[in-house]
Amino acid sequence: MARPKAFDRDAALAAATKTFATYGFEGTSTALLVKSMGIGRQSLYDTFGDKHALYLEALQHYCFDSVGQLAAALQSAGSPLARIEAALLGFAARIQDDTMCLGVGSICEFGRRDREVAAIGKSSATSLQNIFAATIQRGKDLGEIPPEIDPKDAARFINATFIGLKVMARGGATHDDLRATVQMALRCLG
Amino acid sequence: MARPKAFDRDAALAAATKTFATYGFEGTSTALLVKSMGIGRQSLYDTFGDKHALYLEALQHYCFDSVGQLAAALQSAGSPLARIEAALLGFAARIQDDTMCLGVGSICEFGRRDREVAAIGKSSATSLQNIFAATIQRGKDLGEIPPEIDPKDAARFINATFIGLKVMARGGATHDDLRATVQMALRCLG
DNA sequence: ATCTTTCTGGAACGACCAGTCAAATAAAGA
DNA sequence: TCTTTATTTGACTGGTCGTTCCAGAAAGAT
């Protein structure tokens, strides 16, 4: 073994994630990445491959983390409806410092052109909707949510509203606007 | 007066709009614009200024048209709820040929960094939500929508879901998925 | 038909892009 | 301490970016 890396790989990846989330893939130059990650150019290429590979890894990592955090928030004890409300609002609040949700950003920027990006997006959307569906099922079991609601449809709908919230937050919507929107969405489940 | 332009300005602008909607601002090169618009390089710069000015004009035009079309669809006679459903589905269906809604795309790509882009987005979102609110008010008057619904909140919520639908369509959601999602959203108003 | 004004198309510009190379540096093992 | 191996640093590459210049072509006005 020889000289170890002088930077924290995870921290560098997190910085890249934030930069990509703010400026998009095409809007982020390698010079900006090098600067925001605080590492040398060659270190970037040695450690992460190239710009596209770095983007994929950032996206993968971001989606995995986000779904995990939302799962934790949704699966904790308490009223399922209240959990959903808190999870959506908590997440949307993080957008407001001018960074987009990288998952939504990647879909908007690439659509289905980039197969790898699309696969990550599709897979994490499925995971997230499964978690929403489980929470909704729990709400049905508890009698909070009426039995005629199909958990899969409702989960997809909640995800759609969630995406809309993130875009609105990116556009500068106030926290009050977001909260009122979430409360309207939850009416459907009540 | 001298030689008239050999191309249709509106058609060229429409082509640019489609290209921007597909690849985003940063993802669209002037070479691609020249090709997709079917005009010469110099004609582009003489007629539209520069790439950014062309983007702004395309965005403005697109938002104006879209809001107008949605207004027409929403204000036509018939059940307000059915009008909303048809308007949302009709619009989302147009996304599927791998072009994004340019309005949503611009917010996702730029956030609030570009003041002019943000202003267009904000203004057309307000217009659209006013139209939704009027339609919802009409639904209340007709007794289709319960009186405790606040039209402004409901309109913002419908817009959020609408944005989510467009992103999902861009990501490859099926028409059935979109329809089920719209129907869930309309439950909130019923 | 000629003039004048505009449009057109191709070549060219400097700036910046993503990515590479090689010399210099630093840490671990002998 | 000396070798080995990896990381770092910064200069550098070919290519593409948005934009402009220029010469030629075309159509209304005279």
C-alpha cells in the first residue's frame, strides 16, 4: 500500500451531488466540479471515472439515500397520514436553497434518452411508491383511510404531487404554499 | 423594403421550442437549433438575437399558448370536474414523444438563477392557477365540489399534481398510470 | 434593367469544454 | 533510509461552444 487519498470520497461525492442538483448535468462544467468538490482534476478522473460516471454515481447515491430517509420517516410510529404529510413537507423544505431534487432533475433533463439515468429513476420511483403504498395500507388497516382506496394508485398519486411540490419549491414557492398543497393532497386519502 | 425572409418566423420558433423542450437550454447547441429550425446560422442571430433571447421567446410563446389552450379546455361548457380531468390528461399525453413541458423544464433547469426565466414561469403559473380556481369555483356553484374547498388552495394543488404528471410522462409513465393519477387527484375535490 | 436593401451560407473567431499526460510529491513497507 | 506505489498538481490537447464577419444571392423599388 502507498499514499492514501487526501480527501473524503463520500464528501466529494456529496459535493458533486449538490452541484449537479443545482446546475444540472449539462450546466455543470468539470472546472466547477473540481472547485466545488475541493479536489484536483486528476483525482476526480482517477476516483470517479468521467463526468457521466460521476453523475450516475451521485444520482444513484442520492436516490438511495432519499428513499431510505423517506422510508424511515414513513415507517416510524404514529398516524400514517401525519407521517406522509411530515415526510413530504420535510423533503420539500430541503429544496429551497436553490438545489433541485437530483432525481426529478435527471428525469427532466434526460427523459428516456439516457438508459442508465432512466433505469435509476424508474427503480427509485418504484421503491418510493411501494413505501407510500405500504404506509397507505397501514392507514387503511387503522381506519384512517377509506377501504375503497387502492394503495398502488394512491401511492402513485402521492408521488406525482410530491414531484410537483419539489418543482414548485425550486421555483420559489413559500413553505405555506407547500403545506397547503400537501394538505389538499391528503384530502384524497381521507 | 427589400428581400423578405425565406422562412416562417413562427414555424422556426416552434421548431426551436420543441428542440429546447427535448434537450433543455444547456443541452441544445446552436448547431442543433440551426438544423432543427431549418434556417441559416446568421438568420437565427439576425431574427432572434442570441441563444438566450431565442430561449426566452420560445418559453414565453409556449407558456402563453399552453395557458390559452388550457383555458379554452377548462372554460368550455360541461362538468367542471370532467373539464379538469380532460385538460390534464390531454396535456400530459402530448409530453410522451420525449419532449418535456418547456415551462417545467425551465424551472427545473434554472430554478431562480435566471430572473427572466423565473418571471415567465411565475407569471404563467399564476395565470394557470387563476383559471383552475375559476373552474373550481364554478364546480362549487354547481354543487359538484363541496363548499369547504378553497379554490386558490385547490388550484395550486391541481397545478402541483399537473406538474408531477408531466414529469412522470417524461419519465415514461403509461397513459393508464396518468389517468389513474388524475382520478385520484380529483377525489380531493369531490 | 439597375439599384438598394435584406437575407443567406460558409468560413472563421476566441473561449471554454471534457479529458489526458507527465513531473512532482507524499506516505507505507523494507 | 531507501524503494515503491499512489496521489496530486498544473500544463496541455483536440474538439466543440456561442457568436461574428464577409462575400454572394435574391427580391422589392425606381
